[in-house]
Amino acid sequence: MKILEKVQAILAKYELKSIELLEGYKNVYQYQKDNPDEDKKFKSEKTDGYFINKYETHIPRGWYGFSLGDPIVPEWCEIIEKVLDICLETDPNFKIHQIKIKFGGVRFYCESQVIEDLYDVEVLIEHNLHDPKLIY
């Protein structure tokens, strides 16, 4: 089964744009440090703990599952949850190895014997959920 079109439809519902910071800031980390009142812009209620609890039966032993942390674009967490729910609807045996932020973008490493275009979904997420201002 294929899910790429469903994932594209999810992404299309969001206005994904570059993170905007005040002039002089190259990354969110320094911005947060200097502007603690703006901190909530880069936090999500859907934390690593939330995702681990929700999807724990789909994280195989030896894998840590989630390491999104913060700062993060909160809408990214919503997108990740919707994509995972589609994956689980399509394949109840779907496995989550790692979903993390690396080099400013979401890395989505999962396994399915049913979802034929999972690699394409991983690449799509990597290209759409990325911002250089999330790099140290």
C-alpha cells in the first residue's frame, strides 16, 4: 500500500515557512537565550514523552523512538503525529526506530512491510520539515 499522497495532503494543510528571527540572530538557540519571553514559539505540547507514551508499542527494543526536543516548530509535531497515525492505520505492525531533529530537520526512520513508499515519505518529511535556523 502507498501513503505518499496522504502525507502530501497533510503537508499541504500547513503554511510551512522559514523561521523568522530578529535581525542579528542566525539560530533559534541564541535567540531563545536572549529573548526568553519568546521561548514558547519554539515549544510544543507534544513532547518526546508524549510521543513515546502514545507510540510505545511500536518502538522496538533497542531503539529510542523520539528525540525531537526543543526548540522545534510546533506544527511539525502535529504533522509527525498525523503521518504516524496514517502509517499505523495502514500497517498495524509499523515500527518507529528514530524520529529526531538533526542538522535542523526532522529525520524519520521507520519500518514497514506493508507501506511500499515509506522511503519516499521519509524523504518528503526531511525536505519539508527543515530549517537552517535550528542548527547550532
